[in-house]
Amino acid sequence: MRLSELQTGQKAYIVKVNGSGAFRKRILEMGFIRGEEVKSILNAPLKDPIKYEIMEYEVSLRRSEAVMIEISMLAGDARNDALHKEEALLEEVFASETEENNNGTETRASLQRHDRPHPEKRIRVALLGNPNSGKTTIFNLASGAHEHVGNYSGVTVDSKEGTLRHNGYEFTLIDLPGTYSLSAYTPEELFVRKHILDEKPDVIVNVVSASAAERNLYLTTELIDLKVPIVIALNMYDELEESGRTFDYETFGSLINIPMVPTVGKRGEGIPQLLEKVIDIYKQEEFDYVQIPYGRVLEKSIGIMEREFKNVEPTLYAGWNMPLRYICVKLLEGDRDVEKRVRTLPQQEQIFSRRDKERIYIEKLLREDPESAFTNARYGFIAGGLKETLTEKTQFSEKTKLLDALVTHKYIGFPLFFLFLWVMFEATFRLGNYPMEWIEWLVEQLGNLVRGNMQEGPLKALVVDGIIGGVGGVIVFLPNIVILYLFIAFMEDSGYMARAAFIMDKLMHRIGLHGKSFIPLIMGFGCNVPAIMATRTIESRSSRMITMFIVPFMSCSARLPVYILFVSAFVPKYGGLVMLGLYAFGILIAALTARILRKTAFKEEETPFVMELPPYRMPTTKSIITHMWDRSSQYLRKMGGPILIASIVIWFLGYFPQNAERDAAFDSEIAMVDAQYDRSEISDEEREEKTTEIEHLRNTTHQENSYIGNIGKFIEPAMRPLGFDWKISVSLLSGMAAKEIVISTMGVLYTGDSEDQQSLQHRLKAESYADGSPIFTPLVVAGFLLFVLIYFPCVASVVAIKEESHSWGWALFSVLYSTGLAWFIAFLVYQIGNLLI
């Protein structure tokens, strides 16, 4: 029987996990091991994915993945084998510390620390734990959230560093990415293991969710194998106590020889005690490490592999910073990173030959592959220890079940989700409008202050139009982004974000994406920049990359003024329909692009859709504000510079070169008009009209002869097949900085005034070629709107893609793909339209 066939409310026992690679490894690490009880809780509204309960936590699987897991409705031999293994492993651990096991090694090993001098009172502490363990909450509370984000070359994840002082010691806290293990299948796992091995933090604080201790402690067993100094933070200990359980963590800690400290991260409880334990571990010169017993068969193979390495010069692998036992275990498991390292050794052929024989031996005797055998043994070790120290639940909270029954209901789940999104965007833009107006007023006042106190010239124009205008263009959106991230932080910290991904997964899966991709796409209708930054919540690199590439096809609020201008000017009767069509077309292009990328550049999913569904928690105000401001400040830091630079560049291209003779000629014409007025030959209205016309001609002539005008004329031949002249080309070119600039550029080119939109509408409708034919035909308008929808995301979005993908190459790909696609679609509209009409 397959897990996908298990009916809602039924329980069964895991018999076997099929498949291979990252999927199988992740499933095993998350507790789907032989003999473990699993219960089907509920189906998503579209019948996929399915939520299961295992090891006292909840996880969602797609049916296509659940079908890979074999189950039995009866405990049978599989469960009994697993229980016997737990008992045997526990007996080995409680055996005499000096008693030798079957391969002649001891269960505890002493290691002396020689890698750092002790007098300095500076401690580098790495925070490591499963996702949803509360690791970042502890980091923010302990460090005061004074962190900086360090993006590491060639890596798709990042870590944060913060500092604090306690009891005369200076702590540097490194918040590492959340990971379920230290395997070599995901970027997070590789990054964390590389950091531990290469950076050698003084102490590792392993943050464990106390309410899901069995699953969380799996990572601890891998750290034990690495023989690194560890302190365990039993976080969210209040939830364990509320369930009526008691945990003799001191006994369990002595069993594994690692101190354990109960903490409640959101309230700061236990943090001082945790820091004291870190200091104690830091002061120790020697450590007694527990050696996890893997059972007779596995221990025999480990011993044989260790003897194989006796023929290898130790200096050849000493630089790996891995214990020999750990190297042998990972080789037997088939760890790709360790295999790659071993291939650099002169004796690699003999080592791999022996490894392959041992893998066959393990499979033959244990009737399971080595990866499963080691995973089962680790969980058996954990279960055996918890059986002696952790009591059963006596209090059962129905809060999560009741809320899930509501928010994932097949009829009201989607309406509730979209209602929440509507509230989020209404609050974002309606509440954000007030501070936006205040910021706009402040920027305007600052501009007027500078305008009134600086002499005319390039410097004044640069400061007013380039610097103040550029920075103001970024800051003005800050209130919207702050409010948007306030809601996002609440969704993440409360546990609702995982449910949103759960109910949307089947729809997103059809275009090759993850359920978590839906939130960034929705955010993209507000602003593409924070939406691209929000893709970091997607664990899979493939889905994360595809999502950030298609986010720019969502019509952000910056495109809206362009749509409104052209719709009200050319198709006012069908405005709503046209606007809806543009938004829908953007979604269609995004879906098609996602399918293409999934079938070409990102064929494989590094991680399966195995998503933990944390219990609902009421987030603290401090936690939400910290997360909100962290992301908002990143927006300012990363996006302020590029937009400022782009605004200055576009200002420069539009301001230069100056032509004194031409300006003098226009000044002379204005002087003549003033003279006519002084002689009472024209009225005040006529004088105003003529002066405005001359200024318009001055501005448009200057723009035509500026650098950006010359660039527009240079690219005009490429835009002619779309029906675009040089003015349209220049407007689109200026929109690279921000889409709003398209309108202000058109205002200057067509009316001489970047602010006069009413006059601009009339000018656009009246604009014609020398033969009198209109420039803005229905086909040109349609092509122009589609071009604005699809082409080059703004500079800030491109930089965001670069920051999140850690590659200028992918950012350039986004620019070329979107612009090329925009040109092709506008070309089809104009050329095919002319053939048909």
C-alpha cells in the first residue's frame, strides 16, 4: 500500500521509501523511516498536497511524492525491528564508557582543542537548527538585530552576523540558514557544513524545537559525528510544558555529553543561561565526544573503511577538518561532497572499491541501502534516549486543527486567502498613501529649497532632478513596502504562510513552481523589488530562480500610470476591460515563461515539496517589527543606490549637450513676445500662450538633440517594425530606471512639461507624421502597452535579481529575455495587425 492511498484520519506504518537522490534523503531525514507511525490529517482544497502527522509534527507532501512511500496498516515486523534496534542502540550507549564495541573503538572519544589561544574573551558562536525551530528569533533577541547580511560568492543562501556582550565576553553570533541535516543535496546543507568545517566557530548552538525534539535532534547526531563543541538550546520549551510533558533534559544531555538549556526565544527566557553554557564550553580545553553506535553491521563496515585509510597519508585529508570516522560514514552513505574530496587522493580506486563492497554487504544483511540504515540508526539512537527521558503528552491543543479546518477548507479556504490578500493590498496602498504624500511633500519642499538657493547651472539641475528626484523616487515607496512586509512577517511568524503555500501548491505545480511562489507573484502587483526579495522564502533554488524571473511580468504599481494615461486617451470606453486584459496577459506570459524555464534551464528540483506546517503561534510585536524593518532597510540599502545612479545617468543623457546659440535664439523669441506685450500688441493670455509654445519647442528640441535623443534616433530603426518613432523609443529607454519616468519623458518630448498629463493626452492623439497620418494608431497603442508590460524590469528589479541569484549573468539574462520578448510580441501585434486590417 502507498502513503498516497491512506484516507484522512487513518494511521499506518512506514515500510519503505523508494526513489533516490535529494527526494529520498530529505524524506528520510524528516522522519519517514521504517516502522514510524504516520497519520493522514487533511487534503488541500484541490486534493493535493496532503498533510500528514509524523513524529509529532505536521508535514505536507504531494501525491506524486507520497506514492513513493510504502506503508502497512499493521505495525508488523518493520515496527518490531525498529523498536528492537532502538533498544539495542540504547543499551550500547548506556554500556560502560570504556567498553569496546565490535570494531574496537570506544563510545566516547576525547579530543583536545589546539586551534586557538584562550586569553581572548571573544567567542564566535554559530546558530544552527531546523527551519521553524526559532533560531532566528533567538538571534534577533540576543544580538538586538544589529546584523549585517553577508552574501557569499557562488552560494544561493546567506548568513547574518550580530554581536553582543555578556559577562565580560564579546559574542559574535552567526545565524546560519535553517537546515534539516548536513547532507550535500541542497545549497543550505552544503553552506552550513562548509561554514562549520572551514570557519571553525568556537561553539555551535544547536537550536532544537522542544515540541518536535525527535525530528530536530537528527541534526544533532550529525554534529556529534563531526566532533564539534555544541550547546543545545531547547527552544519553545513552553509549548512542551503546555502539552503536559516533562523532559529530563539533564539526563539526556549527559547521555550525549552535550549541555541542554531550555529557552523561550520570543520572550528571551533562558538566553542568559544559554550564553553562560557557551562560555563554559568555550573555556574547556578537552571534550569527551559520544560516539553514536550504528549497530554491528554498520560499525563493521565503518571499521573496515577506517583501516582502508591507514594507507593514506593523513596530511592529505587533514585539511578537510573532518574526523576520519565521519568521512567513512559519509562515504558509505554516498555523500557527493565527500566523494569528490576522496577522488583527489592517490588511493581513491582502492577506497571506492572497498566502499562499494561494503555498501553491497550492508544492503544484503540489513535489507536496506546504507543511507536508510544510517538514518534509521540515528533516529533509533534519539528514540532510545527520549524513551527514557521524555513523557507522553497529556494535553492536546485543538487550536491548529480548528484553524486548519477553516483556512484549508475546500470551499472557504481560497476565499479566505484572497480576502486576506485583498486586506493586505488595500492596507498597503490606502494606508501607505498618507505617508507617501508626506514624503512627496518633503521631497518637493527640499527640491524647492535647493532650487531657490542655488545658481542656475548643471550642478543645480543635477541636485534637484538627479539626486533629490532619484532618492525621492525610492523613499516615496518605503511606506508601502513597510506595510507590505508587516503583513508578510505576520503570515510567516504565525504559520499562515505555510498554509497559503499548501493550498496554492497544486495550481503553481502545473506551471512547474512551488506553492510558496504564489506569494511573491502576488506581491509583484504592488512592487517587483520586494517581491523578488521575497523569493528567498522558497527553499528550492530552481523554483526560487524561476519565480524571480517571472515576477517582473506582474504589472507593478509603477506601470499603472502609463496604462491609465493611454487607456484614458485612446480607449476610455473599454478602459476596465483593457486594464484587466493587460494584467491577465502578464500572468499568461509568466506562466509560459515558467514552463519554458522548467523544461530548459531548471529541469531538476533540488528539493522535493516536503514542507513542514508549523503550529499556529501568535507572533510578538517585537519579532514582527524586527523582520519588517530588516527587509525594508535592505530595500533602501540595495535599491537606493542603483536607482539614484540610474536617475543621474538618465538626467545626464537628457541634460547634455547644452547649445548656447540655440538657447539664445529661444530667449530672443521670448524677449520679442515680451516686447509685443509691453507695446500692448498682444493680450496677457496670448503672451502666456506664445511663451508656453516657445518653451515647449525649446524643451523638445533640446531633448531631440540630447544624448538620450541621439540614442533614441540610433535605436529607432530597430523600433520602426513595431511602429515606434524616436520619441517613443526614448520614452521606453528612460523607463529602464523606473516605469513612471516613461510618462515624464513623454511629457517633456510632446508638451515640454513633464507634469502636464492632460495636455499630454491631447498631444499624443494629435501627433502625426509629415504626411498627416497619426503616429498613435490602435496597433501602435496596443504594442506600446504590451511592450511596457513585458520589457526590461526597472534597474532596481534587475539589481534585486542580481542580489538574490548572486549573479550578474542571470540579471542580464532577465533583461535580454524580457526585452526581446517584448519586442517580438509588439512586432507580431503591429505587423500581423496591419496585414489583417
